[in-house]
Amino acid sequence: MTKPDFFFHGDSEPAEKPYHYKECGLPNIYLANGYQLETVDGDEYVTIHNVDGLWRAIAMNLVSSQKLLPPSAIRFLRGQMDYTQAEIADLLGVDDQTVARWEKAQARLPGPADRAIRVFYLASEASGDEGKEMLKKLVEMVTDLVERDAPLEDSVVFSTHNSHWEPELATC
């Protein structure tokens, strides 16, 4: 028989599993610690320590590690930025019903809009210094690529080395 993993609830005794934090609106968030469960008049309440920090950590995880933002993540990030669906729609050049359909999983979020929402979050006050730093690194990386990239007019010749194709700048 294997021993169960234990997670601490604040200063209380360990629990057998982490707390499923459904209150954030995302289906897959669990807390190992940093919260307190209390029962008052038969109802269970949770107190999150530094909830703003938790929400920032959740948002940073979404923008930096999710392959494609699911509908609940779009809604969560929009809420963290304190934007309405209409405000996000204006930024993206779509109508507010399009944003609503993305958030309700009635339409697929296109790749460029997905990336733009991530950048909007990183540029927002909600992301704090960590988001600003991540955005700064992204801008530096793109700037470096643009500065060293050859203009489109230059010919590019590809050659194979050990069955691996590599581009070489041509002087044609």
C-alpha cells in the first residue's frame, strides 16, 4: 500500500489532497497551501492568503505555458485586466459577440488573437513587474531577430549537411 500525499491547509493538520480552487473560474487549479478552510454554521469557507498574488501567478502561468488559451482562461485574463468584452473586442478589431463566443467555447480563438491577449495581459498593470520583464524579453528577442534577419529581397540558398537542411545567405 502506498502512502497518500499530504498537503497543508495553512497552519492546520495536513489534508490528503490539495484544495480545488474553483472560485477562480478555471477548472484545473489546485492549491497545495496558502489557504485556510473554515466551517461556520455548517458551511465551509476558504480564505486565500495573498489572493492577488495567486491570481497573478495563475495568469502568468496561462500566458507563458498554455498551448492555446481555453475559453475559461480568456475570461480569467480579461477579468484580471479589468476589461469588458467590448474593450477586448476593440483592441483586437472584432465585435464583442466574437469575444463572447470565444469565452463560451462557441467559436475557436484564432492564433493571432490568442497571442495578442497574452501580450495585452503582460503589458497590463495586472501582470506586475514579472509581466513587464517577460514582455521586455519578448520584445528584445523579436528585435534581435528583426535586426539580424536578412531583407526579403536577399536570396536564400538551402544546402543539406548530414541529411539536415540549413539556409545559407546567397550572394547571387
